[in-house]
Amino acid sequence: MSLTQAGMRGHAPKVKVTPAILRSNPEQAKYEKLWEIPDYRAVAPGEQLATSFLSIANPPRDVECIDFGCGTGRGALMLALVGGLRVTMIDFTANCLDQEVHQACETQPTRISFKRRDLTRMIPETAPYGYCCDVMEHIPTADVPTVLRNILASAEKVFFGISTEDDVMGARIGETLHLTVRPLAWWIEQIKAAGGVIHWSQNIEDRECLIFCSSWQDAGELVKTGVVNVSDETLQANVRANLEAGWKQITPWDTQAREAVILAGGPSMKGQAEEIRKLVAEGAAIFSVNGAYHWAHENGIQVGSQIVLDAREFNARFTRPIHPGTKSFLIASQCNPATLEGLPKESTFLWHSGLSDENEALAREKLGGFFFPVPGGSTVVLRAIPLLRLIGFRQVHVFGWDSCVFGDEHHAYSQPENDSQVTAPVTCGGKVFWCVPWHISQASEFRDLVKYLGDSFELAVYGDGLIAHMLKTGAAINRNAEGLPAS
């Protein structure tokens, strides 16, 4: 499976673009007026710089390219005709394209197309290359960081052509068009702040600057830069306190025929309640993680066991109130002791997701030399699957394990601390998903989990999220390698 990720950007989660949303940009009306003036179409910097882009970026023929703020579209047409690229033009006005470009979109839709998009909002399209000429100087300075992040999140390598002098056409409608007139050095700093890496830049007679940059990275590289959400000292203190409190410990169980269900909390879970109830009726054991525990109760689904991994104190909310029918709580020893407060001693069990040398020695001392670490990744579901295998479950159904956002939803329920997290496009098997950093880390670690423990359990992941698509893509690759039909 191929998993690549666009570097983290500070833009809002993916939203559906509609004309009403586009009209909310106060700059749009200005340019709708300008495109009705023939003189404004006379010069198209994107057309003039097309050969420079092709020379500097050297994109292969037939590769996809996005023209950000395409204007007349003559620049995109040059890229399609001369460079052999497949170009998607985006602009926030509907009347910007020249007539011959309109015609090209109709006669050659696989080579050149147009989408109405506002660059101050998330851009759903992605491509290996981006082209942005005579655009950035028109952006209000306060919006420049957002627009740069959105562009760099949508195209892996981007060529910018930016004017560094005042405009001359705005007077025709009594407006200023170049709202951000800054030198090359300033633009380079802005691109770097947005996560871009500068590969080449040039000043042209102090009137224009050209920049070629990139921002995407492989998901594996992103995982290397991830950090734990609490300090090692806090983890160790939590483990010590919980071990000394005398809670019961998880131990291996015999393999059982009963199937298990994990409620993972992702947004797709909202549409799967009936399927979950069906498995409950058929006798499956229901396990929830984090806030999915309360969601299940609100949706009439009785959870047998609640699993918590997160070590932060405010996640004590995941274990109270205790809902009727809950038979056990499976709490990682690294959790803050507040998470265990008030839980029934007879049905609450500690499990260990990894211990320091000091705490491992303490565990062996307190537990008479026997404890059973649970392998897995950095998220609760990545640990829950091996945990269930430890207690005898081989067949596991997972609902809401999306590892991506759906529209502006990151969970099936409200979880405000995740509302401001940045999203970025992730490509898997040719399909793009929008993810926050921990989604990407989880997806990358899931590959390792399958590689090392995949033969020890049967896993069904429901929904249309990234994890489910990874499994479908991997299955299709294996079937193809074996010469079997795709489905």
C-alpha cells in the first residue's frame, strides 16, 4: 500500500464548496467587475511564465497540475498544450476564463478543467504540481498565511510568480488590486512559515519574483517527528501510582469463539449504529474506547467493556458516569489516576502499553514477576486490538476507525479539543483523505501492526475511512499479484 501525506497545514477541515460560500469572500465582486473589462484580459502573466515553470519544475508529461487563481486560463492552456500536463484550473469567479479556454474545457475535459474555489478556504483538489502566478500579490496580507498553507497542502511542488510592484488596473474600478506588495525575501519567509521548502528563487528587475518550492512529506517521516502528549516523567508517575493502588491486572485468556466489536469513535460510526446493534443481538462482545463509551449509551448500545489509554488527566471523563451493563474497565497503567477514581475494584483491570526500565522493575516487584505488556501503536485502537487478542478474541469488528475527517467532523460526537487541529491530504490507493497529524501516524503504525501481528487475528474495519481503504487497497494488490479478479 502506498501512503503519502501532504505536510501539515493550518487550514480548516474539509468543507463542501458552494456558490454561497464563494460569495462570502469580499474580494470576489471586485474581480467579477474586472473580468468584464476587455483591457484587464490583455495581459496574462500566467501565460508568460508558463515556459519558465516548465523549464524550472520539469514536470513529466501527463502529470496533474493545479493552476491556483487561473484568471483567463491562458496560462493553464499553455501548460496543457506545451507541457502536456493535465491541468485543473481554480478561481473564485465564474467569468474569468477566456472563450477559447472555455471551449478547451468542453472539448478536452481530461486535459483541462475548471473548478470554482476560494483560496482562503480548504482546496479539495490535490496534484503533484501547482502553478500560481499573478495571484499572491492580490491576497490581503492577513490572508496570505492561510492561502499559502492551502496551496502547499494541495500541490506537492509549486511554482509562484508574484508581482512586487503596485498595480495599474485597479483605478479602472476605483480599487487597489495589489494588496500585498512585498520583496522576494518576505515571500520566502512566508512560504517557509507555511511549511514550504524553497528549491529555487529569482528576482526579475525588482518587479516580480519567482519561487519554486515543495511541502509534502512521506507519512513515515511524519511519524518520526511525532511527540507524546505528556512527558515521560508524567507517564512514570502515573504508572507508579496505579501499580501501588493495587488494581487487578490483565492476564491472557484462552482463545474464544465469541466475536468482539470495538467502537473507535470516528465520524462514520454515526451511520453504523444499526449494524452495531445487530452484532450485539448476535452475541458479540462490545468494547468502546474513549468518548465512544458515552456515544454508545446515548444510542442505546450497551457496552460491555471500556478501554482507555490516554495519560492526560482531563480524560477521566471517559470513565464516568458509569453506564448500566458495563462489566469491566480496561485501563492502561499509564493513565492518570483520576481516570480510575470511583471505578469498581472487582471489575477494573490495568494493562501495560510499555514501561520504562524503572517501572518495569516496579511492576515485576508488585506483580510477583508476572505482567503482560500489550504491543501496538500510539493510539488506543492500535493497542485495543492486541489487547483483545491477549484476552482471547481473534475475530474483531471495528466501527468508526476512520483515521480521517469526514467534512468538518473528526468524531461521531463532540470533542472540542480536536476542533482546531490542522488537516492535510493523504493519498492511499489513488484516493485522497483529509487527516490530522495523529490520523496519519495511526495509519502508518497500522501497517506495522498488520505486518507483525496480522496472522493472529481477523479484522473487519467498517466505513469509508482511510484504514478501511488501506485494507481494501492491500487486498486488491494481493489479489492482483496472485492473478485473481479484483473482487
